[in-house]
Amino acid sequence: MYKRQQWQTHVLSDQSRVTLEPGTALNLHFDPQRREVELVRGDILVEVAKDAARPFTVRTAEGTVRALGTRFVVHAEDGVTVLTMLESTVLATPRAGTAREVTAGQAVHITAQGVGEPAAVDAAAMEDAWKYRRLVVQDQPLADVLDTLARYRPGVMRIDRDALAGLKINAVLPLDDPERALQLLASSFPIRVRTLIPWVVMIDRTHAPR
């Protein structure tokens, strides 16, 4: 199993490339008949080398993503797989339910029961996010964004989710400098970032919104 605590790109035996974000875990299943990446958790950027005899599959607990040659991002965590297409088309198949084609500039949520309706995404912005190690946030709950940042910094981040309920943000944050990302959030949104003891940070809401 590959498990990374830092960004890393692997060139696979078929010349496909898989880039792993920190905290990502996956297994590889390659033989003369198949090319399969089993994503246990985390985020990967996949650049698939064409091989008409062996479709390339990313498998998660919720279903599979099948491609011949294309580029896409897969996020797997907490019972949901999020597929974001950067180029070409793939077939997304849930464990139970109907498969759906997903094309460049679309993102879908995959659960074990089905594939959600595609939502439009900025593929170029997603490309830049992976290239420059940025987190591009569009109308996402602040607590969820903090959960993501917590994967990139040492120690423990305690988040008062009840206090932050209802706060959604749009932002571009540096994933390779999570402390700077927290500073940017604290300067722009009504939150407090407090160091309780070394390696333990508490984040809640300010008493009066700014």
C-alpha cells in the first residue's frame, strides 16, 4: 500500500502518473489483464496512459471510475467519492445503481447507491490547484475546509463545528503552508485560532462577526 504524508507523484508500470496528496492511501493492482488503483482514502490526480486492451480503473468503497486515457481527480472519504474531470470522459459506476458518463469540466458525488448530477467546475483552476499546491474553495462550509487543512499540518486541530455552522467561504489557500492558510482565514472570516498547548490548536467563532 502507498501511504503518503507529503505530496508525491508515482509513474506506474504502464507510464500512467498518479499524484498523491498528504494522508492518501492506495493499493495498486496491475497485471496483463487489468490496471486498477484502489483508493482507500485521500485525494489523487490521475493521468492515464492509453492502453485499449486494459482500461484504467480507480476503485473506492463507493464504486469505480473507468477510463482509457484521460486526466481526473478522485477524493474518497467518509462514505463519498468525489470525481472531478479535467480532460476527456470516464464512466462512473456506483456499487449499486446506474453508471454515468462524466466529461471534462464536470464533478460528481458517488455514493454506494448512485452517482449524483454533474456540477460544473473550473478545470483550469483545479489544474493550478494541484500544480501550485493550493486549495480552491467555492461556497464550502468553513468547518469542512478546516478539516482539509488539518491533514496538512502536524498536531491536532480542534474545530468547534457548532460555532462555525452556517459559515461558507470562497477562497484560495496554500496547502504547502497550512499555518499561513489559517492566518488568511482568521483575517478574513469571524473565527479565532488559538494555540492551547504546543501542537494543539482550537478554532471557533469570534463573539461578534467582523
